[in-house]
Amino acid sequence: MLSIRHKVLDGQLMTGTFLNLGSALTVEIAGNAGFDWLLIDLEHGSGDFSELVHQLQAAGCTPAAPIVRIAWNEAPRFKRALDLGPSGIMVPYVNTADQARQAVEAMRYPPHGIRGVASLNRACRFGTGFEQYFATANDQLLTVIQIETRQAVEQAEAIAGVDGADVLFVGPTDLSASLGLERNFDHPEFRKALARVVAACKSNGKAPGILVSNAGEVELVLSEGFTFVALGSDGGVVAAGMQNLASTLKKYKRA
């Protein structure tokens, strides 16, 4: 069976959602809903490493591939997350090819990287699967590089050229803020920046990715060439659902 990394680099459309509540239950619900991948958010989400192991265990009971967004591009953060057994890592705020290479090296075991080698962890089935995991991890783990600033867009071609930088994933809110457009996603300058990221990915055999907040944006980003697409989040779904329930009941209250 192909790993998610091979499917992504093959150009297949891979769809996911963000999970920011720190809940293993919403991971399990999302994983059984039909997504290809799930983004467990340790950067802006409510959970931390104490919740992560339970979220990854829940994801393991579903067909979806779990990807962890770490809080910063630092090698110890990669090690902690990877040893718990996700299918990949999303790295925030990468602005240069050197920073992308730093991330890739932290993802990979020697001699191709600097990831620490340990066997008694969940990724290696606590020792029983070490040989197989060690032999395949460098090739199968997905590295998702976030493009969130004007500088990153300007360096997109160089970043996409880094071996192992598999997905260039646009963070729309951060990028729009960096461009001085504050969530003006329809602005021509913003769409031009997206086009530059897509072009860099296509010319280097990498996958362009993006998060969209509503279903109406999906067809647009697909038409622009994005193939690694996330829609919404567990927090957003719960908030909207609760507001809808409260609104329904509110009309029956006395003025």
C-alpha cells in the first residue's frame, strides 16, 4: 500500500481537515468521516504532547493519515512528535530554503538527517517494529512546509527545490496579513501569491496545499492547482453547530 507521501507526490488529490480541540474523540470522528488526512494542531490548537498520544491512537483506528503540526521548526519538537507515530509533520513559518532543509533533516534518520534513533517508542511498536520503521521512515513520512509570509512566497521556488520538502502549504490568514491584506482572500495580490506557490510546486514535482474555511472556496483552489486541501476544523464545526442549536432554541424564549 502506498504511503500518504507517495500519494501526495503522485499528484493525487488528498483532502483533510484541521483538529484544534485537543480531543481524541473528534480525531476519531473525523478519521471515520472520509478524510484522507487529519492535521493535529500543536501550534494553535488546545492540545499538547500529553493529548497527542491519545489523538494518534484514535487516528490509528481510522483510515485517515494523521499529520502533526508542531509549534516551531526545532529538531526536538520533531523527535517528540515523530516517535509517537504520525504519518507526517507540518512545519510552520518556513521562509527560506535553508529553513526547509533544516526541517527535512529533522524528519530523517542519519545519514540523510539528524533525527535521533530510538526503538522503544510508539512509532516502532515499542521495539517490535523497529527494523521496518527505521528502513522505511525516511521515504514514507510526509514533510509539509508552511508558506505564511511574503518572503516565503518570494522564496517558493527555492523551497520547493529542497529534496524532502513534499508539500508547500499556504496558511491563508498569516499570508494575507503578511501581504497587508488581512483575510482579503479575493485580492489579486493574494491570488497571485497563491499562483506563484502552485507554479513552484509544479516545476519541482511537489504538492501545493492550502486550508479553506468554507465549501465555496474548494472549487476555486482546485482550479488553481492545489492538490493537498484542508477544509475547516473540528473547533469551527462545533462552534457553528452550537450556535445553530442555541439560535434555534432562542426563538422560543420570551422577550
